Amino acid sequence: MRKEDKGTIIEQIAATVKEYSHFYLIDITAMNAAATSALRRECFKSDIKLMLIKNTLLHKALESLEEDYSPLYGCLKGTTAIMFCNTANLPAKLIKAKAKDGIPGLKAAYAEESFYVGADQLDALVSIKSKNEVIADIVALLQSPAKNVISALQSGGNTIHGVLKTLGERTEA
């Protein structure tokens, strides 16, 4: 491969890393063609971009970016595929659902501006809440006290109305 071609590929990889807010480095070495094809289909359905990438090109692309990705450099050995997505826990859920005997295996991940290195981090990645899930939780927490106040006012309104009606009846009599 010519040096110019490598430079172009490095720029494309860097642009893809910038485009997506989360990415996972996975090991698919032991997967056969059918299993790899099935993984690609599942990734496509889940809006995850899967790329097989040369470690040296990925390393140079990550070095060219402003953020420090050095915690991931040690994982760039063997065959590496990279999963790009905008929802932090989607690839982890897919890997956990599809993994048989640790294949495909998680090498590392960059999710929610944090680094997760090692296959033992898969459960932590699965439990990450997406931005929309966090917002939904916050809205539910905010709605709960408001609903309590509204229901108290409504029930109190009936009580106040009843007291006023009784007092009105007594003054008429």
C-alpha cells in the first residue's frame, strides 16, 4: 500500500471516530465467515458501524486526534474490528447476546468519554444508560413530586368544597 493511500485511510478512520461518540475494539479472530457475516447483519440492524481495521492505521488515526486515546493502544494487537455507534451500550448488548465462548471478544471501548479496557468490562458497558434513558429517568423523577402535589390539591379541593357546602347549608338553615 502506498504512503498516500495509508494517509487517506488514516484520515477516514479519524473522521469516523469524530463522527461517532462511542466505539468498541473487538477481537473477531476466531470467527468464521458465516459468523462474521451474521455479526455484520446484526450490527447493521442495530445502527452500529462495523469495520475491520489494521492496528497500525487505527493507532495513527487515534494519535492524530485531539483527545488522548493512549489507554487503548495496548489493545491494538492481533485482529481488531471496531464498532462505532452513538448509543453507548448497544455494542455491549450485542456482543453479550452474540458471544459464544468469548467470541467475539471485547478488547476495549471508549464510551461516555471513558475508557473500558478488557473483556471483564462488558457487564459495566451493558449497564451504561444512554443519554435518552438518563433524560427519561430525570423526567420521571421530576414528574413524581408534581403529580403528588396535583393529586393533593385535587383531593384537598374536594374536601374544601365539602366544608364550604356544609357551612353554606348551616347558614341558610
